[in-house]
Amino acid sequence: MTDNKNALENLVDAAVSKVNEGADRARAAGHDAASTTGGTLDNAEDNLKEGADRARAEANNARANSSFDQAKEQISDALNGK
């Protein structure tokens, strides 16, 4: 997310981050389901993996929002002659 990216590149970055967020949330849901079966150690491992996937999903969401906001600002500036 450097300032050198144009609006289209920022929109692509936002879309990629949203896809990654969805994948991380799906993985987290899988680990959540897996944490109800198996042994105690396996369940603890699945709970840790679920937490890590949810944290990655939140980071991807923040990255997507930032890229989208940059693109929106660039488009607004272009339309307003800045």
C-alpha cells in the first residue's frame, strides 16, 4: 500500500485482501468445527489455529479497507481536478 500505486492497483489490492479474508474465516470455521472432535491436545491446537486464522482475517480486512479508502480518495481527487 505505497503512495505510488494508482487507484486501480489499490482496488485490486482491496479485492485480493477481501478474498484472503474470506479464506482465513473459512479456515477458522473449519478449525472451530474440528475442535469439537478428537483429543484434548488436538482440540487445543485447533483452537489456537482458529484464533490465528481469525486474526489474519481481521488484518486482511483492515488492509482491504485501507486500500479501498486510498483508491476512493484518488478517484475523488481525479474527479475534482486535484
